[in-house]
Amino acid sequence: MYPEWSDGRVTEIYLNVVFMKAYTYIDHSHFELIDKPIPMIIDPKDAIVKVTLGSICSSDLHIKHGSVPRAVKGITVGHEMVGIVSEVGAEVKTVRPGDRVTVNVETFCGKCFFCRNGYVNNCTDANGGWALGCRIDGGQAEYVRVPYADQGLDKIPDTVSDEQALLVGDVLATGFWAARISEIKEDDTVLIIGGGPTGICTLLCVMLKKPKRMILCEKSAERQKFIKDHYPSVEVIGPEDCLAHMSTCERGGADVVIEVAGSEDTFQLAWQCARPNAIVTVVALYDKPQSLPLPDMYGKNLTFKTGGVDGCDCFETLRLIEEGKLDTTPLITHRFPLREIEEAYRVFENRLDGVIKVAILMWQR
């Protein structure tokens, strides 16, 4: 069942139970790398994936700091990962042991009303939506159980590396979804607020739409430089200049605003920078409720689109990566073995050393 166990890399064996290392949500502000049993098939639609590469998302930090009430203490965190299928349930049809796969951040059945209409974030299954690393064990570990594997796993093309595919299941899926629902046209001016990993992935997917003008608002000088160096066709401004800059646009503001930063100031900036009758897409996850000042925005006739990613385009993004039309590898600025994951979190959370994204190498000793 697990032929790789014989190579001695799994941590311990006690009373015929095989243990692995897993980074675990212990309590508020407390994650810890502990031993846990390797997951097993529970449902015939499950697959077990040997995680080869993972990453840290800002949503993991939200769990750590108590901003995700539905997160369950004791779960293994992490929802950005790629790996190799180790075992499949009897009803799994699309993958088999040995396949290299991306793991989708969303768990979805594929059959309910919401799944059939592409709204997989609202799958009505008990574990539907964002479950991995939040309500069930996730992938900052050596192995992960993936429910509904036919929907949650996508094969990685042979010409695509693990690092090229690492962000497909979450931040790139988010960027692709945000660009898709924002109804971007080639004559549009698009403003993206936030130049972190999700903001840059959103920018890459907006570029596929070929709008007339792309503007990115980011307060960090390091991240501004990163974006200017890698994407010179994009206008980069700071939040202090954003509103004045956007007011000079041909139509008095952006045709599309995509809010990715997730602070009270950026939420207000998003609608203020939009032209009348614009689309404002809110991708960010906030630490506290935001107010919608309807009297102040009366007459702008804005359309707001908000929510969690409907991550059902991973096959398409893998195809675009294979064709050379999407490349997120420049975002992976730091690499750590799993045993150093606490240091990886420290670097990522405090934005040290120019970090954008970190890669966690699960089997490097």
C-alpha cells in the first residue's frame, strides 16, 4: 500500500501504526510540528497523496491568529501542495498511484446544484468548500488524504515541474477565478489592490485578458520593486497616491477593481477608485467586518463580487503553464525543509528578506 515506507523516511512506527510529521493547529497563535498517523482511505472516493512540495498561505496565518472561526484545533494546516498519488479508493477513476498531481484548495462533490454550476466553494457536502487545512487535515505534512479525489486532484503534465505547479490549487486558482468573474474587456483599465502572492497571481491572470491598462497598488517598496522588475508593463503605485492617480483615468476611475490586500483601508479604497458602473471584485479575506457606506457611494451604481474561490479551473491553468502562458515560479523566493517550517512561517509572516512565497520540501532531510 505504501511502498515508499521501506525507505526509512517516515518518522516512527508504534504498534503497527505508521507516523509522519505534520504541522498542526494546536491553539490560538500556536502551530507545532508533531507526529501523526499517516492518513488512510476513509471513503472510496478518497486518495492518499505523498506530498512532495507545499507552501504557506496568508489564510494559514488567519487560522493561526483566530480569524477563521470554522478552523478546527488539532487539524494539520496547509492547503497549497503537490505530490504523488500513493493510494486511491475503489471509486476513484481519474488518478492512480504514481501520478503527479496538484491538490485543489476546495473539496467538492461535483454533483450538487452549486458544483454543477461551477460554484464549488459552496458545495453542499459536509466537507465542501475550504476544508483541507481548515476543517480536515491539510498538506503541511508528509501525506494528506484528499476527499473526492476525482474533483480535487489534477494530473501535472510531464513537462511541468513541481514548483511550476505548486500554486495551481490555491493562489493561482484564486487569481484565475478573480480575473474570470471580473468581466474584463480589452478596452478596460484594471486596478489590483495588493501586490502579495495572490495579487501577483491575479495580475498574471488579468494579463491573459489583455486589458488596455493594468495598475497595481502596493505599499511595500520591496514588492513594488519586484513587480516593476518582473512585469514592466504594469503601472505600480502606492496607496497614498492611488485615489488621485485613478481619478485621472479616462472614465474617472478603474473599469474593474480587484481588492486582494484585505485591510479596512484597502476595502474603502477599492470602491473609491472605481468609476461609476464599475465592477469591484473582493478576493481578500478580512480579519474583521467591513462597512459598506451606501450613502457615500450612492449613484456610483457599482457591482460588487465577493467570496471564496471557485477553484474548478486547475486543469486549464496547468495547460496554460505547460504552454508557457503562465509562470508563477518567480514568486517562490524561499525554500525550507519541513523540519524548518517554523522558520519558514516566521520569514513569511514578517515579510523578511524580500519573501513572496515559500516552498516547503517535505522529504528533504
